[in-house]
Amino acid sequence: MARRHDIERIFQELEEIRGVLNDPTTGLGAFHQDQDQLRRKVLENVQQGTAGLREENRELRRRQERMLSDLGDTRTAVEALRREIAQAWAHTLGVPRPAAGDSRTPIALPEQRPQPLEAGTNSNETDGWREQAVPEVTLTDPADDGNDGRDAQPSTDATAAAPAESAPLASTAPEASATAMPEEPPAVPDPTPTDAERRAARRAEQRSKHLQGLLTAAAISSARLICHKHTWAFLLEQTSRHPHFRLPDHITDIEDGRIETHLSGRSLLAVLVTTREILDDDAPDLDMATWALADAIYRRTQLAVADATLTRPEGSEVTTIVLDDRPDRPGQADAA
């Protein structure tokens, strides 16, 4: 009897538990509803926060695109202004300056005397006129004083009188002058190249070497650069505005304030182009220190690029640009 009573009590408790679980307000159904409501609230909060972040990201992207567009417009305007300034300077430097004339310098003009026609000739015929050589107009030197100026005047009178004296002889013998062979013009010596032509030829040669260096650098995958950190800062200031320059991933500090890094082929092209632009700049306000640094970087880069081969042989070294000139040791200097 006691055991049956215990079993019945257990069944009653189970029924109570089942009733509690089936209760819509406090049972499993209510628990599931609470879980669903909590889940919806969490999803709503996450969606609202994500939507806000997306909107902020879009706004930042729009601002970045606007800044990049403004930066491109500014760069275009600066390049156009630089070209205009360069053209203006080139035009200013290319205009020849007139030499200051001396009011005391007299110009000696030869005196031309009319040649009389022979009485028996026809004025309409062209044989009655003879070509006369016009003497050159000479400028007397203002520094020559004394007898020099007086000696020059009789010479011009003599040259002017020579055609007049030969005119009667030419009129008396028209047949002989008509059959005479014309004199050959004197041989003109070959003109020597001027300074402008030599400068143009030198510029053409430099441009050819520059283009060849660019073609070689375009095939280089990586180049090692060793220089002082201040030289590296100058190189960054000059080449960072070039569209093909890329900042290297790693920059290693070594002894004596030097750094070591690796430049890609695109960055190598940017270094060559920007330093060449500085060297070609003829502006009078160009800083000589900037010019010297650009020249050193350009020459060492060209030397390193010139040693590169068309293919990569086994055991070959990487293209290395070193800006670290040092004096020889005393023993090496004596041996040299």
C-alpha cells in the first residue's frame, strides 16, 4: 500500500510538471516566445548598427573620392602652371638681346658714281649697263683713333673710284665683256656648329640614354637601395607625387644612419623620371643642393640599371643602388 501511494504521488507530481510546461504563460511556449522576442531585438539592434556603419562608410568613401578628384585637379593645374612658367622662362632666355650700339661708331658708305652710257649705244638695250661690285659696308672701330680712321677713308674712295675708271674700258669693248666667262664664286667653308647646335646634340644624346635606361628599368622586378635616411627623405619628397611610385613594405635601419630598402620596377621608373625632370629644369631659382642630390641619385640609378641583364642568370645579385661614397684607406691610397 505504501508503495502504491508513492507511485501515485510521483504521477501527480509529473502531472503538475507537465501542466506547468504546457502552461502558455509560464511553460515552454512562453520560454520560446521570450527567446524569439530577444532574438528579434538583437537582430534589430545589429541591423540598425550595421546600417549606420554602412552609411558612415559610404560618406567617408564619397569624401575620399571627392578629395582624390580635387587632388587630381590641383595636380593638373600645378603641372599646367609649371609648363607655362617653363615656356615663359624659355621664351625669356631665348630672346636675343640687342647689342648696345655706340653713337660714336660711324658707318662708312662707299660713294657710287653713275656710269655714263656710250654715245653709240641704245638706252633700251641691257648691254649698255654693266654690273658693278658693291663694296662691303664696314664699321670703323671706335677704339681706333688717330690715323686709323683717316687711313680707312682713302681705301673706300679708291674702291668707289675703281668701277668708275673701268667703265670707259667696258664701254669701248662690249664684245669682249659679253664673251667673258663669269668668275666662279669662292668656296664657302663648312660652317662650324654653334653652341646652340652643340647643346641640342648633347640634349638629344642624354634623352636617348634616358629612354634606354627607362626601358631597362621597366624589366627590373626589384632594386636594393642603400643611402642615408636624409637622402631617403629627399627621395620620398620628390618621387611621392609620381603616379608610379610605391612606398616599399620594409625599410631597415643600418649603421651610420643609413637605411636599406627595396624598390619595385615602377618605383625605379618614378625615381628616374622625377630626378631627370629636376636636372632638365632650367629655372634660375633652382636650389643647387636639390640639383646635386637629384644628379647623384640619377647617375647611381642609371649605373645600377645599366648593369642589369636581359635574363636572370643563376647566382646573380639583385640590382643595387648605393649612395655611400667614402675615402680610401691609407694603404689603398698609397698602393693606388
